[in-house]
Amino acid sequence: MNGTIAVVGAGISGLLVARALKARVGKVMVLEKSRGLGGRLATKRVGEAVFDTGAQYFTAKSERFAAMVAEWGTTGVVAPWPGASAHRWIARPSMNALGKFLAGGLEVRREAKVVKVQRAPGGWELTIENQPPARAERLVLTAPLPQSLALLQAGGVELPSELVKELAALTYHPCLALLLTLGGASAVPVEGVALTNGRVRWIADNTKKGISPGVAGAVTVHLSPSFAAEHFAKTETELAAMVLPDIADWLCAPVVNVALQRWKFSEPVASFAKGCVWLPELGLGLAGDSLGGPRVEGAALSGLELADQMAVDANA
Ligand SMILES: Cc1cc2nc3c(=O)[nH]c(=O)nc-3n(C[C@H](O)[C@H](O)[C@H](O)COP(=O)(O)OP(=O)(O)OC[C@H]3O[C@@H](n4cnc5c(N)ncnc54)[C@H](O)[C@@H]3O)c2cc1C
């Protein structure tokens, strides 16, 4: 297995752990189930309209992540969100651009859905849907935690029981994102608007954000976690009929198309205080936002922390 490290997931935590380990330890292979890169740093095209559907922006409050973001800024792949009052960073031209940028120089197998991970002589075997299995000496899982735990369970991998108890308690809120193409300009401010009560929690106009110049308005509407949990299976038409009256004053223009993105795992309900999990005896690491703290910055820090711990062990 030549010391290969397999990283499951090409979200920000997986890509950062892969980049750091490639630089410090050696051969790294990333397996991503989607065609796109970046995970919940996600962008979707619907006709002529382009929408950031997951993370809308990110912060860089910690010294370590701020230094990294400042360096990315010099390449133009991230920039402050124009007009935003607080310090918010966005990727350019749209949020998934950061995933593509971070994957540069890495071996990434896209459309490689891992369905089981199990112990094998000298490391790990990963079963991949419709593809030959992959082998690696060490394994990093960065999918939302319930999905990572399901891969381990499918392969009969036993973790320490106290740890399993702690990890199994880390659940996620769902989110529903309505993607509205408008026939005219919206009244949504450039920096988007967070709503604190009711069925809608966030509205942003991607045309004003600068990523959807082909249409007069392309509005992402995130519905609140409790509403999303109750109405997760509803169609875009049903959801639009329920919530569009609530935000008519922000839209101020006819809705010419409605699309829907369902996020089963949107943001962690609570996070694990330890940042990441590294089990050297198994050669197994876990990273992501439910371990490092909610949101992009917490996920990034989790990946970096895991890479630090794995590099120390590799060099010991
Ligand atoms: C609707 C929404 C709004 C948000 N808004 C914000 C915001 O404004 N600001 C902010 O900072 N954060 C926001 N977040 C949270 C932020 O997007 C996440 O915290 C962060 O992107 C998580 O990164 P991650 O690497 O931990 O996980 P992910 O980005 O989920 O990456 C995990 C990757 O693993 C892949 N994967 C999963 N299972 C498998 C498998 N079996 N085989 C292969 N690959 C697999 C997935 O496809 C994915 O690419 C939002 C999230 C959502 C959904």
C-alpha cells in the first residue's frame, strides 16, 4: 500500500487534510462521491441562473485560518463579500471555486462513492460503488459524521465504546434551499439578509453577489431547520406556495422558476470539543464540521488539526 492515505470527501476539511498530508507525509488519494468538489461549498446552475446553494460566505476569525485565507486572497479565489457589513469571505466566481482550487495538485477520484470501509492486512480496504476497491495504509473520513460512522459500521469496524457514544450523539440539522429565478431585480440587499424567526432564515441574491449575471435575479432562500425537518419531502412547488408569501417584500419581482436543493446534513446541532479524532492504532482519522465546530472555518480547522496529529505520528 506504499504508505497511501485515503481521504473520503472533497469538502473543505478533506481537501485541507489531503493538502497538508501530501506536503508533509506522502501519497494521498481523495475519493469524492459527487462530480463537483467542495462539498457544502456548493454552487448550482439552473438554466441561465447560478446559485450558491450551501455555505453563503465564511469567516476567518482564527489566526491560522485567517493567514490561509489571506494567502488564497492573493490568487483572487476568495474575496471579501462586497457590501457586507461584517467581515465575510466568499469564493470567486462562486463558492464551489474554492473546492476546485484546493483540489489542484491532488489525486482526486470523483464520482467515487465509498459504501464500506474495512480493516485489511496493512491498513484499509474501501469498497466503492461500481468501481474496484481501493487500498490504503491510513484512512481519513470527512463526510458528515453519521455518514462516516455508517461506512465504518458497514465494514464491521469497532471503535472504542466511549468514543462511539460521543460521536453517535453528533447529529445534524437539515436545510431546504429554494432557488428562485426572478423576472426583475429583487429588493434583497447585496450582502443578503438573515431572518431570525419564521420559516425563512436567509435570503441572498446571487445576481447582486456577482455570480449570476445572466438573469435579473437569482435568489437563494434557506428555510429554517425546524421547518425543513417537518417538510423535508415536500416538492419545490409545495414549498414555494407555503413560504413565498413570507418574503414577497424582499423579492419584489415575479418568480419565473423555482428549484430545490435538499440538505439532509446541513449544520451540526452540536460539535465535539476535541477538533478531530485520530486513532493511530487503527490508522483512522475523522474530521469535519461536527468535530471542529460548525461552519466552514470549523471544518477547515478540523482538517488542519487532524493533519498535524497524523504528521506527528508519521514522523515519530
Ligand atoms: C444550506 C447550508 C448553508 C450553510 N451556510 C454556511 C455559511 O453561510 N457559512 C459557513 O461558514 N458555513 C455554512 N454552512 C456550513 C458549511 O458549508 C459546512 O460547515 C462546511 O462546508 C463543511 O465542510 P466539511 O468538509 O466538514 O463537509 P462537506 O462539505 O459536507 O464535505 C464532505 C464531502 O464528503 C463527500 N462524501 C460524503 N459521503 C461520501 C462517500 N460515501 N464517499 C465519497 N464521498 C463522500 C460529500 O459529497 C462531500 O463532498 C452551510 C451549510 C449548508 C448546507
